[in-house]
Amino acid sequence: MRAAALLLPLIGVLAALLAADAAPAPEHELRARFLSASQLGTPPDGYRYSWGIDKNRLAYSGSDYLARSQISSSQTLSSREIAACGARCEATVGCGFFHPIRISGGSAPGITCALFRQKQAKSAATSTKGPSSTGGSVVDSYGYTRNAGAVTAPSTTRTSTTRTSTTTTSTTRTSTTTATTTSSSTAATSTSTSAVPAPPAGVDLVQYAPCVGISATVPLFVSHNAYTQPSLVRTAYLVMHGNNREGDKSFVWLAPYVGGATNPAVLIVSPQLNNVGDAAATGPSGSSYYQPAQNLAWDALGTGDLASNSQYSGADAAAPSSGPYSLSGSQCSSFQVFDSLLSDFADRSKYPLLSQVFVVGHSAGAGMVLRYAQLSSDTAAGTVPVRYVGANAASHAYFTTDRPLAPASNCTTYNTYQWGFASSFPRYVAQRVSTLGGATAIFRRFVARDVVTMTGDSDTYALFHYGAQDCNVQAQGGVDRRDRGYAYWAYRNLLAGTTTDVTAYYGYARLQASVSPVSVSSFRQQHCVVPGVGHEEEKMWQSTCGGQALKTGSITAVGTPARPGATDGTTGSGSTGSGSGSTGSSGSTTGTGKATTED
């Protein structure tokens, strides 16, 4: 009995201890911060949930790593974000595993989607911070594996209508285009393992296949919030880079003046059309987005149109010439890239609120925009109005042999395309010239369109010592882009027989004496001079005129065609040469017809 009495307190103590051990701990001590598979919902079709982990992520490096992009700025992770990340994997050649990551703090908090070639082990998720470029801390991350292994061909993500201007037929056809959205390494090809740099904040890098039957793509820089919510888009801007072929910079220079990169009502699309031989992407720390095995590229020397960079005049791409994305004899004009994008904007089921499209460019990009405005279909964007804005173009396409300066006697190409409409057309241009009925008919269509041209009055060769200087462009106004821009405004008005006073513009006297007006039904073109600005893209958009040009309505900040720094004795209009050494004693240009790089 005594032993039993002694045991009772011990039994009580043991029971209390066991009871305490069995009692549930407070919820915050047991609950993992990462979500369970059931909380995340059903995985995307063809994928399985592999793992989740708290406070860690996989490294953005190694031979299996493909790309990463921010898919949401919110901390909410649901089946919607999982599906979006899965869609990016499915549209990326070589992707077999996607990795959604929640990041807090830093300059890019939210949900990041990283892509890998094959399943990654949970134990490899050892990084606790966001990338060094943005900072922040990892909240949690997840792994999803593709059941069928890595993607061997990008999935079709949307269908767009490519209209008559891309073909010799008059019928409308439907073309399949691939829109692979990434933000660090584009849709990697099966032969490429290198990543590309992350695009600017708020921007996605999209791989876009614009031409029917061709899988090769064009890199597009697009505003993330608008691109992923097309039903909210009210205004779209298609901006074309200059000769430096930096689509990311053209995006950044335009965005602040059209509503910003993160405004869901404003879609900005900036394609990058590379040259064959451009530096290829070397990784996240590099500066190039070009993937030669996958991306369309154009001849730097031109093919038939004498252009030094043939994409700006509508020529067909020359590469890729081998591998899974090879052109294999198919043809894709740079103007078809524009056609396909405008056709996409015309899709009312996708963009129900879209009310205005702007196609804009600076320098060589302006030359491309204006030439496209001359040739593109009247219904390229369906019923959505389009305004074309070209700033500081290096040269222009004239519709007659008239020029503000007499071409040099040995300048036999000054009226061939891209400086005129006499001959030497790329395929797309030849088809459109034939369909539209020649230069005069093209001019009538062109001046009836909503076009704004802009000229910086300090865009001179003395201040910005680069760009085309062959006889073809010098016949359009000498060595200075500024004077070529002035003369082209005077020429359009004289040829259309408008009542606009252009007597103060460079080249007026010679053009007025030679131009024979043609009848036009409408003249909707406008021009402005931006004082104190030279060959500077962002400053052109930042100007009062730029602000008006990038909206609908009239241009009131017309400016005056001043010529500061002119060395021919005039600072106002002028009608002779535009710089020392630019003309001969008779006022004609000098030099040969060999094209030089336009910018």
C-alpha cells in the first residue's frame, strides 16, 4: 500500500507531462508559411505540384535555368498566378519546370515566375533573397513539373489576323503567332542555354512570331499591366527604335509621356528588329536581347533596296537561316511585323475598349514609320483610328523627282526606293506599289492619313555627328536632318496644293519652282518644330509638341523653322545648301549613291 501511495504522485506527474505533450501547440507554431497543394488549387493541365518551401528559392543560374519574369506585383498567390507561370513555361521551348516565388520588399515585390529545363530538387532552393538588382526577401516558393518533359515547340497562345497588305491576294487570312512572355531570357531555343538581361521595371519581354508559317520571333518589350489585362487597354503605342536597335530604351524614353509603363489602360509595344551579325545575348549581365538562333534579323547591307539597314524600308528578314527556327525560304517583311501587331490591336474580343493606336518612331525608326504609313492597308488596325508620328527622320520617300537640292550628276539612285518610288522595291513594297497604283496614288492616301512629323531645330550634323550622308539623302536637304525635315514638310504641302504657308521652310524656293500639285481629297498631316532639341529621342517626346503629337487632336505648338548654327548664311528659311561642304557652287549635292547607315 505504501508503494502504491508513493507511485500515485509520480503517475500524476507523468500523466500531466503526457497531456501537455499531446496538447496542440498554438497555430502559429505549427502552420508552415508556404501553401499546400490544395490551397494553390489544381495545377495547370500537363503539370504536377512537386514541392513548396518557406523563405527559400532556386538560384537564377546554372545550365537548367531559362528565364524569370514578374507576373504580379501583389503578394497574393493563387491558382491564377500559378496558371500564368505555367503558361509562360508552356510557351517557352525547353521549359520542363516552373517555379513561382513570392518576394517581399525590395524594388520589385510580388510574384516572380522562374523557368527551368527540368525538375529541380527542393534541396537546391537555398537562396533567401531576391536578385541583387531588385533586392527583397523570399516569402515562399514552389515547384511544378511538366509531365511530358521539356517543351519542344512553343504553344500557340493567340491567333491574329494578318491582312491583305502582307500578301499578293485580296483575301483576309488568319495566322498563328506565338507570344512567349518572359522577362529575363526569352523563349530559349533548344540550341541556346544563355539567358538575356531582364527588361526594364514594369516591362515584359515577349517573343512574337509575326509571319504565317514562320516560327522565328521578334522580341517585343511590352507594358506588363496592360499586356496581361488587354480588356482594360484604351490606347496602344507601337514605338520603333532607331539605328542602334535598342527596343528597351525606346520603350523607356516614351513611357513617361504617354501614361507610364504600369498604366493598365495604356499598352506600349516596342519591337526590336536586329541586324544579322548583331551581338548575341550573353546572359543576365549583358546588354543584348538578340538570340540569333530564334530571332528574325535583317541584312545590314540591304537586299535590293540599297538600305544600309534594310528592316527600316520593309525588306524581308534574312535570318535565321538554319536550325528549328530557320526561314527555309519563307519571307517575312519588317512591315509585316507592324501589320501583325496592328491586326492584333484590331481584335475587339481582346481589346474591347481600345479607341486609339499610335505608331511612333524616332530617327531611323521615324523613317520606317512614315514609309509604313504610306503603304499599309487602310484597315490594318480594323476600325481603330491610327496616328503615325515620326520625329527627326534621316530621310524620306519622295513621290516625284523634285528635291530641295539638285542631286549630284553621278547620283543615279536618289529616286529609287527608299528615297523615292522609281524602282528597287523590296517584295512587300513592290506588292503594295502595284496594288495601290503607283506613287501619286500612294501620296493621296498618305496625306489623307493622320500623320505628325516633328523636327528638332538643333538636329544638325555639326552637333550630332553621325547618320546618312550619301547623295540620296543630301538631295533632300544637305547634311542636316533638320533641313531635310523642313523641306519634306514644304514639299508635301506644295505637292498637295494646300494653303498652308510654308515659305519659311528650308528648300521652299527650289521646290516651289518645280513641284506640280496633284489633286487630293484630304490633307490631315501636321508638323511641328521643337526648339532647342537635336537628335534626342526622349526630349522630342517630352516637348510640348511631343505631348500633343502623342495624343489625338491638333498640334498648336507648331514652332518656327529656325536654323541655329546654319553655315550657309541663313538662320531662317533658307533655300540653298544647309552646311559647309554639303553643296557644290551650283547648289547641287556631292557624293555617290552608296547608302550609309541612317539614324
